[in-house]
Amino acid sequence: MMGKSFYIISYDIGDNKRLVKIRKFLVDYGKAVQKSVFECWLTDAEVEEVVRWLRGFIKPKEDRVRIYRLCRECVRNVDFSGIDDEFESEPEDEVII
């Protein structure tokens, strides 16, 4: 495993076109759990890519993005309920063939 950490990425975007592009971008990095919230297991390099892309894309006077890193103990204590009852508390081991 590559040492991934758990992140919650939330966003409030002032323009629908930018909102759609951000959502499409984040799908490659995590799972949408609400309309503007993603849960992601990311390596340090991946979170740097996400932050760099978002900083270059959003309009700071119109948009808001928050990225929260949760420690493993915090992730174990996540409580959830509702439509999507799956929660990936730990990333699956990666297998290299």
C-alpha cells in the first residue's frame, strides 16, 4: 500500500460550468457522497495534484473549496447512514502484477 490518507473535499462553486468540471475532475480521485462532497483516499502526490489543479481552476472571489484530512483513528469513528451505506474505512491493498 502506498500510504494513503483520507480526505473530505467539499466545494461551493459560483458557476455551473466550473462546478461540473470540478466534479468530473474529482471523480478520478474519490467517491461523491453528496452533491458537493467527495471522500478520497489519496497519496501525498495525489493530494498535491488535486490542490494544484483546484487552485489553478477556481475563482477565489466566487468559489469555495475545503479539503479536510482525517487521521486513521478519526476515520474509524465515522458514522454514516442513508442511501449509500458503503463506506471505505481503509483503502484496499494494491496488488502489483
